[in-house]
Amino acid sequence: MTLLSKQGASIIATGSAVPELCINNHEISKVVETSDEWIVSRTGIKERRILNGINNSITDLATLAAIRALNKISMDPLEIDLIILATSSPNDLFGSASQIQANIGAYNAAAFDITAACSGFIVSLTTATQFIENGVYNNILVIGADALSKWTDWSDRSTCILFGDGAGAIILQSCLPDDKGILGFQLNTNGQKYNQLCLAYKDYYNTSNSLKITQGAFNKITMNGREVYKFAVSQVPESIEKCLYKLDIPIEEINWIILHQANKRILEAVANKLIINNNKFISNLDKYGNTSAASIPLVLDEAVGKQIIQRGQKIIISGFGAGLTWGTIAIQWKY
Ligand code: ACO
């Protein structure tokens, strides 16, 4: 059954921000046994940006990305109805979106976080689209921001080479249903494999007082790289095909594909499976590594800035990661 939407949703602006500190593969090879040659050939990553210094937080980066998106269209922050922050590394476990609301002065907006690791931006943009299509809100700020460097085990060479920090933002606006830019989506979860990629909670005994109750902390990131690789290569093409099938859009009509920036070999394998030319895949992972929820909006913002993405073109964005979660959104670019 197809439900008729009251409104359509379109992306009307993008913005992004990355930390200044850049760490290249050579520098990483000084702390774990690895090499630039190994990292580039296995992942395509050459360097990554790392959030460093006290009181320098992911919320600051997310705020900057949001302000840049707003400034591009000279939008008053008071026009924003909702802020959704996709992050798995918030400043505050109770949620960081409200800090962004205050930082940018979007005092009319409701704000909340969504946690879905590297699929966070896809899940958040899909959520935002529902609020607009139902006619509830007109302007929604969606931000993907992560600082996984804070949760990386810097003695584990199989993970510390992969991650970087960053933030990307988009503004989603209501439009006539026939004019919509968000064409459709496809979301998935396989919780049975959650332990293939975790940033897991752990209990410890607090012995500092007589109560001796257990309290919480978090482990560092653990990952079964081979399993995550196999999962991504098998599930992402299927998700893209399902999304396009529902919309009756042949894959040949897609101008650009932006995958979560995890690994160059995953991008190539997905291109092979879909029988699509590699040059339709836009990527910047050589410069930023895997920035988790930020990776797709970071690529989007760069590609729009360089005028690679043009008005009227059809784009697929597809995310995958911890959970395990994955999903796809089909977009027609409208500005
Ligand atoms: N430098 C040198 N050697 C290394 C390194 C390193 N940095 N890391 C691992 N190795 C070694 C291993 O120890 C192993 O050695 P052995 O054969 O003597 O045991 C060998 O290289 C091969 O290890 P693999 O794990 O099989 O290497 P692989 O080719 O699979 O590459 C990688 C590892 C890059 C992690 C890959 O599996 C991958 O990219 N997986 C997907 C990761 C991913 O997409 N994660 C998404 C996260 S998204 C989110 O939600 C946070």
C-alpha cells in the first residue's frame, strides 16, 4: 500500500567541518606496526583529521557544519523546526543535539540524537523525511558528526588506521510532493551480528565507598574487519537494488553513488556487483578516513561545492556499519 504524502522533502543546503589536526599514515606507523603502503593498498586512506585538545568537542564541529549550511542559504536559525544529530560519540550520553540548538540559536527547534553508527546519517535523514512528508515540520537540520578517535584503541593496528573525525550537515525543506528530492529509502538491521563491531558498555565495581555498586564505562572500539567487509559487500548492493526497484528507477539513471566512506575496496566491490562504473562513486576517504555518521554528508558537501553534483541529477547514498545496520536513500538533487 502506498501512502500519499502531504508534502515532499528536498535538501536545500549542505555544510561540513573537520578538525585542523591531520595525521597521515606515516605518523600512525610510528605508534603501531603498519605502513603507508599497507594502509593505502588495503583501505585507500592516506590521512585523517583528528579532534584534539581539551574542550574541543564534536559538538563544536557539528555546530560549525550547521552554521555553514545555514549561511549558504542565508537562513535564519529560528526557521528550523527540528534538529537531528546522528552521532555515536556525543559529548553527553543524554544527547548533544540540544547543545547545537543553543549554539546556533535555533530556539524554535526540537532537537534529539540518533545513534546508528556509520548508518546514522541515513537513518536520521530518513527520520527527518517522515516528519516533513507527514506535514508536521517544514525545515529540518540533519547533522552527522562523530569523533571515533576518542574511542579508538590506538594500540590496535586493525582499527586505529581507519577512523577520522568530522561533521556534515544538510537542511531538509518541505516542497510539493511532485517536486520532492528525497525519492525513497530502504533500511535494515541485523542485531544477531551486533558483536562484529562494537563500542560496548562495561560494568566495573566502584570500590570508593561502602555501597560497592557497579557503575558504567565504555570499552574501546572492537571490530571483526573481515566479517564487516563481507557484510558490506554483500548487503549494500542489495539495499541499493531494493531501494531502486521500489521506486522503479533503473540503476543506469543514477548519476552518482555516495557510500559510507569505510574502505576503497568496499566501494570497488559494490561497483562491481552493481555493474556500475567506478567513476560514478564519489569518494574522499583518502583525506578523511572513516568518519562514521559524518562521512556521507562530508562527501555531499564537497561534491556540491565542487559542482560535481548538479541540479536534477539522481544520487544514491548508502550507509552501513555497527548494529549491524545499513540502508539506502535515493535523492534527486534540487538546487
Ligand atoms: N598494518 C599491517 N598489517 C595489518 C594491519 C595494519 N594496519 N591490520 C591488520 N594487519 C594484518 C593482520 O594482522 C593480518 O596478518 P596475518 O595474516 O599475519 O594474521 C593481515 O594484515 C590481514 O588481516 P585482515 O584483517 O585479513 O586484513 P584485511 O585485508 O581484511 O583488511 C581491514 C583489514 C582494512 C580492517 C578490512 O577488513 C576492512 O576494511 N574491513 C571493513 C571495515 C569497515 O568497513 N568497518 C566499517 C566500520 S563502520 C562503523 O559503523 C563504525
